[in-house]
Amino acid sequence: MLHNRGACFVTDPRHPNCIGPGKRPMHTIIPGMAMRGGRRAMPFGVMGAHYQPMGHATLITNMIDHGMDVQAAIDAPRAFFVGAQSVVERGVPPATIAGLAQRGHDVAQAAAPWGGSQAIQIDWDRGLLIGGSDPRKDGCALGY
């Protein structure tokens, strides 16, 4: 109860972001639930303000398109757009940065890591829960 995650909700009924029946007020609580074959496959979340939606997409892309396991997908260096600038975390290969620059991106190094993630992949075939937790922040993935 002692947190500020509800700070973005508004109680003024004239405000467009007012809490109410059938409404979805803007806030930053955006957990994810990946599904596969009609079953839950992985609850996950990526923290980091405006980075969150891109972080969710990056995590899933790393796993599905690049074949990374859940921890490798979380650990991978991140990129984000700040205004017109492409900002990359430490660990993005120099060749990738050069390729972005050749394509016209204004690339800068991130001053600090972005966000944090936790995920629990459900392996239904083996009866396993496989957790991944981001070294960028405190936290852990717990499942039972």
C-alpha cells in the first residue's frame, strides 16, 4: 500500500483521465502475459517509464525472433528513442552503432541503464518455471 503507482489516476470527474466504469485511465502499471497455444506462457514486466512498451516488445522479440532464453533476452543491451536521438546502452556492438549512423540515426550512449525486467517462462512440457531477473535493478522473478 505504501507506493505511488496510483499517482496517475485522477478523481476529478471532469478530467479525461478520471477513474470510472468501463474506462482505462493512463498509468504506468503495464504487466505483460505472453500466450502460446491458448495457454499462459510467460508473465513478465519491464519497468522504465516511457520505455515500458518498447521494453515489452524488445523482450518478446529477443526470445521469439532471436531465440534467446528468458535471462539472455532480459540481459541484452537496449536502445530507445529520446526525441529524434537513438540512445543505446553500453554493450550495443560498435558495428550496430555504425550501421544506425549510416542509416541517418543520431546515435548517443545512454548515461545509465534503462528499466528493469522480470519474467517467468512456463515450460508446460517439462513442468518447469524458468525465471529471469534484470541485473539493472533490484528484484527477482518468483513463481510457484
